[in-house]
Amino acid sequence: MLSVFHVTMEERNALRNNHTTIQEVEVVELELKKEELIQMQSAHAQDEATIAELKIQLEDAKAVAKEQRDAYDQTSKEGEAQASNDNATIAELTNQLEDAKAIAKEQRDAYDQTSKEGEAQASNDNANTTALDASSSSSLFEPHEICSYFPTQPYTATRFWQKYIPRILDASKNPLIPELLTDEEDAKMHTLLEKTLTPSRMRRAVRHMPTFSHATVKNVVEILQKRIQDPKNNPPLRIAVFGGSVTIGTGCHGGKSRGNLNCAWPQRLELLLNQFANMEVVKVYNLGIGGTDSAVGSNIVKYWMYPPDLAKVGPDVIINSYSTNESLPPWNIDPDADAVTIVMDAARDRLQNFARIALQSKQCTVQPLVVHVDDYLGPLQVGLLGELSYNTAMTQIAKWYDLVGISYADVVRDIVYQDSDETFFNKKDVHYDHWAHQTIAWSVGFASLELLTNYCDDEYYTRKTHQSKSGNGNATVDANTSTMKDVIKNNKLFLPPPLTRELLLGNATAEFTAALDAAHQSYIDMNCTSTDNVDEDKNPCIISWIASPGGYNGRLINWFMRKYSTVNNGWKTEESLAEGWGNKVGLIAAEANATFTLTFDKVEKDVKTVTLFFLRSYGEKWENSRAKFTISRGKENKDGDGGESNGDGGVVIVSEEEISGVHNSSYSLTLPQTFDLSETVFKGETINIKVDLISGSTFKIMGMMICK
């Protein structure tokens, strides 16, 4: 480092001529001043030592003089001469002392002046450095922007999480369950978050963060910013969570059968975010239904089967947390089959279908942010590699489609397997208590913070790059992006080809080109530049419902049957959970040969598909359960009532199929069955659905969609 301190003026100029920045020269100059200060401090210390030595010599001289004076009074002129010499010595020493003090004062004054100059220079350099590092919070980000909340760049979720752990703990308390607001629970929470679930461990939750889906994340951030800045005129971020019984809190603090939404992790996530922000910045819709998988969720998203206050605009964020039911091996799997691969392939297919539907669920606008949350950690497979099947498939899909991938299981998996810790796990069941749900909420919260900090880093770089190019901080337009197809390609606004075993290295380029062409054609077909579709009804269905506790319940199913059924013999609404999920809310055949017919007159939209959700269960009650579904177009003519004719004076069957309601596994699943109609039922016509129990004593319908 000494060579740095001896830089001459010529060398400084050379540095500048070699394009060294002014800030680097200032750093060198500051180092020179620091060296000068060190040298002056050393000289000052030597001066102080000299003064101390002279003081000692002066005192010694005074003592000797006194002795000589005393001797002079009794002796001769020789003593007087000696005294005179001593006085001269004293005077000389006094002069030396004064000179030393003067030199010391000059050194001290010079030191003070140099020190002030050094502090001023350092202050300026720090200010310049801070201005460069924190330009994101000044020139690059406006005060209302979330990224301005972070003091320096680069940003890290770990740093923020560590800094605000006390506030995170307070925000994690659940006022909806007062009996858990105790000192013991509080101490447990502190121990978990401060000692067990450290930020380094929480980072394990992140399986994938978007890398090129910047516009989607930006849309989420802007919704939050508007909400924070003007909550009266801007809604909170709408988050829709899809999942099964774990997602709705079954087993969480007493939620043994129906579940416990207040205890479940989606509610805890909402509390964590809103209580941390001290305002409602997000609204979480728990759309979980016990015993369902991604196939059910895909239909809910595709056909906009959302609650009324969400149905008009749709969610801003869609979370898939079907991990538990996606981890189930098929009920009819061969005992010698490779369950690890079978589960992984099936999960990948269903997750991929869900992702593709969700990423196209909004037309002519920014698509929702799609998130996969692995909230499963349970005993569904004997081998641990099988327990990782879903996690592997989820990560593949998240990376392929650039989605958010989060795994609660990865945060605590080693703790559970090594120590059999049941804080986060249930050895006998896939459901667990409130600490696991709280940890899932923390995992999603930490990953969300990671998403935000990544966004701010990317946004900082983008704005800094544009600023340097344009000179005014405004983004420049790429002249090469001249066509909409170029925009779609360069910004990756199209879905990649499906990730299947048929996608090969040899055909990948052609498949990506075809996917780009399809996206461009879709943009043209949707006519997104037109203002005619601004208020277009996005729901493609005339009927869409799926039974769930707290959602489309028994009362609404009864209303539906009264309104549309023309025949009903032996079918009734069931909403008792006394025997577990096999008796969850739905429309059930209560006797042999039960039948009903639904008639929908003058449909408001063209109908091309009908989807039935049904329960497939187990046990004696469901033995031989089988139902026949017959879908027809048109209305029968009766006594000249003027009913429409379809060429033969009656109805035309457009789909017919039988479905089994029983399997050999010891769990119940809600499954979808879609009927593609052989003929379109056009707007204004009539569609009929007839259901007959053809074997067994029961069959259960969980939902229905009639769509174009």
C-alpha cells in the first residue's frame, strides 16, 4: 500500500489520462492525507516526549540551583559564580522549553487543520459513494416506490429479514385464534424464528425465482405501490390460493374434518404481510378444496370459478399448493411399478397444464404471477426419493415457465428426517398442526421478499443502463423492436412448447418457433388494440360451481337443483362430515337407481364442453358405485308447446359416458371429467344433462361447468 501513498502529481494526471474515474483519484488523495496525518501524529508524539524530558531537566536544574544558592551563602565568590552559571543554564533550558512548546503548537495546529480537511474530504467521498450506491432510492427510484425502501444496492432478502425479525414476529401473531396468544406460544415462536429457522435456512425455500418475467413481477409491485400510496382508490393485491385439505387447514388447531381456514397458512400469510405493513396490502382468497388436485384447479382458473368479488378482474397472483394430492401414487398402480417416476411424470403433466392455463387466463393484459408452493411433507411413499417426486416436477415446471417455485418441505426436511421432529410433520397423516402452517407462511413470506429484492436489483440495473444510454434516466426505445412479433419474442411474452418426452434436442428450435408463431397469431385474433373488449365478460361458462365448505355450500346446491332440475328421484344434498371427506358437501345419490335431469333453456353463450366434478372414494358404502351421464341438445315437443326441433322433432344426444365412483385406495379425491360435445349448443338453445345411478348405492357430484 505504501506505493499508493507516494503518488506524484504527474502520476495523478496519468491516472486521469488512463480514464481512471475522479472518484478513484479522490480515494488516492484521501489515502495521502491519511498518511500525512499519521506522520504528523508521530511527530506530535515525539514533541510531547521532548517537552516531558525538558520539564524533568528543568526541575533537576532548579534543585541543583537551590543547593548551590544555599552553599553560596556560606562559602565564597566561587559559589556565586557557579550560581550564576546555573542561572544561565536554567534560562537556556527555559528557552528550549518555550521553543519546544511553540513547535508543538505549530504541529498541533497543522494536525487539526489537516484532520478537518481529511474529515471533509472523507465526508464528501462517503456522500459520493452513498449517492452512487443509493441512487436507487434517490434518482432512480421515486420515494413512493417499494425499491426505495431498501437503503443500498445490491439488495438481499437475508439482510432485510434479519433486520426486521422483531417486527416479523409481531406480524406473525394470529389474532383470529385468541387462545394461541400466550406467553408460551410467543416464546416458541421466538425460538423457532431466531434459532431454528434462521435466514440461511429460510433460503432453502426458494426453488426458483423468475429471471425474464420482469413485466409480470413489475405489475405485482406496482399494484402494491398504488395501494400503499392511495389505499382508498386502489385495491389490495389479490392472491388466489388453490390446494387440497392441507391448504384449508385440516388438522390445524382442531380442524380435523372441515379444516380451519383461520389456522391455515394462506390466512397466516395474509396476516404476516398486512400486519407487517400496518395496512391491508394483500387479500388472500383460500380456494382450497379437500381431496382435489391441479386438474380441478386448472378448471377453476380456466373457467373463472372465482368468488363474486374476484370474478370480474381475476387474481393478480395465483398459487398452486396441490402438492399433497399430487404426491399420491395412482390408486391402481402396479405394486412392482416405479412409483417415483410415475408420480413425478403425473405431477409434471398436471402442474404444466395448470401453469399454461393460468399464464393465459387474462386476455390483452399482464398475466397473473404464478407461484407453486410445495406444502407437502408426509408419509405417502415408503422411499424418500418418492417423497421428492413432486418437488422435482415442480422445480422443472417453475424453471421451464419462469414461475416462482417455493418449498416449505425443503426448509425443514433434514430436521424432520434426522430428528423425527413433529413440529413440522405428522408421522401418521399428511396433515399437521399450526407451527407447520406458520412455517409455510414464513417460507412463502421469505421467498416473496427474495422475489422483491431480485426485482429491485433487476430494475436498478435496467434503469441505470437506460440512464447511461439516454442521459436523462428515461428508457430508450429499441429501434430494432419494430414489429409485435419481435416484441413478443424479445420480451418472452409467449409460452414455450410443452415439456414432454416428445420434445427433443432435434426438434426444440422448431417447436419454439411454432410456439412464438402461435402466440403472435393469438394476439392478432384477440385484437388487443381494440377498445371493444375492455369490459368483455371473461367468464366463458353459463354455469360453473364446485362444492366447498364456506364456498358453494349445501344451501346453494339446493337452490341450483330447485332452479334447473326437471326430474329428481333419489338425489339430495349432503353436507355432513361425520364420516370424513367421503361425506363432504355435494350432491349424492341416496338410493339405488337414483336419477335427475337438469334443463338449461335459452343459454346465454355457445356451449361446447360440460365438466362434472365427482368424488371417487372407498369402502363398503361406495362399492360398485357407477353413474351414467347423458348430455343432449334441444327440447322435446310436448303437446304442441312450441318447443324447438332438431330435425327429428326432439333432442339430440351430444355426449354420453359412464364414470366409476370407487377405487381401492384409502382416501377420497374430487376429480374432473370433461365431456366434449359432438355438436355445439348455440346461444339461445337448450341443453339437458341427465344423470343415472346404474350400479351401487351411491355416487357423489361435487361440481359442474357448462362452457363454450
